[in-house]
Amino acid sequence: SYELTQPPSVSVSPGQTAYITCSGDRLGDKYVCWYQQKPGQSPVLVIYQDTKRPSGIPERFSGSNSGNPATLTISGAQAMDEADYYCQVWDSSTVIFGGGTKLTVL
Amino acid sequence: QVQLQESGPGLVKPSETLSLTCSVSSGSISTYYWSWVRQPPGKGLEWLGYTYYSGSTNYNPSLKSRVTMSLDTSKNQFSLKLSSVTAADTAVYYCARRQGYYDSSGIPLWYFDLWGRGTLITVSS
């Protein structure tokens, strides 16, 4: 079965750029999306179709998927960005989530 | 602003069937595919499956033998049944709306743009 691998944790200082990676076989052949989940809250879509931001998501969130890995970039990370982030793809009509990355901003 | 609201029993006994409903506040439920996703305490997200008003369904292969999803257009609700539950099924269960389409190459460009608040289901005797 298809698997996505994310680093368990990433730490950055406020104002720095955070890079969260997502690896998987032939990932460049799939569309990647990213979700942000804060403690006690539902996931929120922050990137879809590799690079697109939904309405209301700050411009500091960007995505890329030029091959392997796919990357979620948070430019000028803020304390409010501290959360778990999950990548997700579709494989054979089933949904695959990455294991999640805890972003710490301190 | 469309909202999703899960409802369920909170506590289910081992070996019984878990039943959840997701109510869609507005708009036609027939327009989209609807999914269930769960999250065990302290762990990551696990997709359970999706359903469509036509009766089309697709389930996570690891749970396929225990999962049933359906949709009630008259109530604007969709539901999840998970049979023979064990403690490993203890989780927050989310309902979610699937957006997207196939691109020109036939690659699915789908994502979950709307989520419910989730409901904690505990399996315990």
C-alpha cells in the first residue's frame, strides 16, 4: 500500500521559514494537499493541487511538488502557525495521509 | 456558510456497531462526495471512506469488511457504520466534504475543503 513519510517534528524561530516535507513513491505524479490542525480543532486545508491556497489562507503558506519530496513552506512563521501538518494524496481512489509533522515556533 | 455536524453515542461497547451521522447545514448533499476520517488520541489522521448520493462508495481497504456508509438526501445527512468495534477504534471521528475533479490526464485532484468539528467515540465496556 502507498505510504507518505513526514518528519515527526520541525522547529523554527518566529520570522524564520519553516519547511515541512512529504515523501512518497512517484509523488510528482500525484496532487498533494496539506492540512493544518491545531490542538482540539479540526484539520484545515492550507494547500491543494500542490501549490494553491484556499481563500483565507495567508500568503506565507506555499507548496511545491516538483518531484520527491513535496514541501510545505511557511515563510515568516508566526506563533499562530504552531500546529500539526498533514500531507495527503489520492492513490487508487483511496486517501493517504502522511503521519503528520508537529511544527514548533519558538 | 455550509457547516458539518457529527452526532453519535460517545461510548460504544466492544463487538458492537458504531453508528454516526453527519448533518450538512445547507446546500444539496447530492452535489459532493462525503467522507469520514478518524484520529485516535494523540495519533494521525486515517481515512475511512466516502459515499455519494448515487450509492457509490469506496472504503479504506484496511477497514472495508467492517465499514458501511450511506447518504440520506431527504435529511441532508450521511452516515457511518463500523461493526465489531474494539478499543483500537477509539478516536475522534470527523466528517468531511470532498472537492475537486480529475485533471486532463485522469489524475484525481481531490481534497477535503470542509470538516466537521469531530466527535469522540470511546470503545469500552
